[in-house]
Amino acid sequence: AQKVTQAQTEISVVEKEDVTLDCVYETRDTTYYLFWYKQPPSGELVFLIRRNSFDEQNEISGRYSWNFQKSTSSFNFTITASQVVDSAVYFCALRILPMEYGNKLVFGAGTILRVKS
Amino acid sequence: NAGVTQTPKFQVLKTGQSMTLQCAQDMNHEYMSWYRQDPGMGLRLIHYSVGAGITDQGEVPNGYNVSRSTTEDFPLRLLSAAPSQTSVYFCASRGAGSGELFFGEGSRLTVL
């Protein structure tokens, strides 16, 4: 079975602090994709990143960075120098490719990030 | 570009009433899906479709029906609403390959 665990239900930080959101996934398949989505208070879901299982290279995009480690089945997300606008719910998700699973996206429960000024 | 459009954005129903959540996308995506979002549970897949005329169940299909008569539209029907269906519903679509899901803005449904 496929599963995504975001153990941190809620995190509060003060502006300019660095914060890491943890994501641990479970799958027996060797080909899969991992995603991060952001859900700001307005409610829409914003795509942040996609990573396939064959690419363990870490990625940096501005203040955002992602650390993918297959050895620990983790795909953690770090925000450097957090800002109030980063306050949102962040979801990690897993998609495996075999068609019998419908290519569905399995979401973690989400982590609420509160950045205080 | 409109992307994925959901209507209505808010709806209040009484137990036993029926309604349809509409979803339309203008990106010519073959794959469309419906998720529900509940506190502490993330998003769970209700139904999905890989093309016109093809639908299948997700994790939590009970109480919901779908159809896919065109590539653009994927309505979600609640035949007899129950309080357990109070949730935020998201429609999403994806093109061929490994692309990300594009989500609608969500529909908040309350069943009294």
C-alpha cells in the first residue's frame, strides 16, 4: 500500500527562522513521483515541486529547498528565512505509475505552518 | 486561462437532498478526479476518470456518483446527502505523462 506521513501537524516559527517540513512515504514500487503542494488561507492548492524516484538530486528554488533521500523514504521541504506569506498548509503527496492504481495521488495529512512577525 | 473551474463554491444542504458539483477544465486533459479534504486527513480521492466514458472509484466513493460524457466536464453527484459528506471538495485534472495535478478552487459543502 502507498502511504504518506507528515508527522508534524502544526509548526509555529518567527519570521526569518528556517523551517523544515518532514515527509515520509511508503511504496513498494520503484517508479513513483513525489510532490509538494501549498494551500494558503485562501484555500487553493498551489503546486510547488515534482520529483521522480530516479532523481535524488536536491533542488533549490529561491528560499525553498527539497531534500529527497530514497534510503530513508523521505522528501523533506525547507523554507529558509521564513516570511509571514509562507503561512499555509503544506501537503506532501505520492503518485505511483502502474495503471491498476489509477495513477492517483496519495496525500499526507498536511502540516500547518504559522509564521509570526 | 480558466484552468479548472468548480461550481458552486459554497453550498448548504439538508440531509437527504441531492446536488451536483460541477467541474470543467479547458486544458484538454484526459485525467480528471475529485478529492475531498477533511481536517487532519489530507485529501482523499473519491472518483477519477482517465478519459471520456471511463470512470473508476477512488478511496472514498460511497455516496457519490460521477460521469464523464465529455473531456471537459466531470460532475460529482451526491444522491442523498449525509452530514458525513460535509467537506471541501476539489476537482483536479492532469495531462498525459507525469505532470502535476491542476486543482480547482474548491467547493465547501455543508450538510445539516
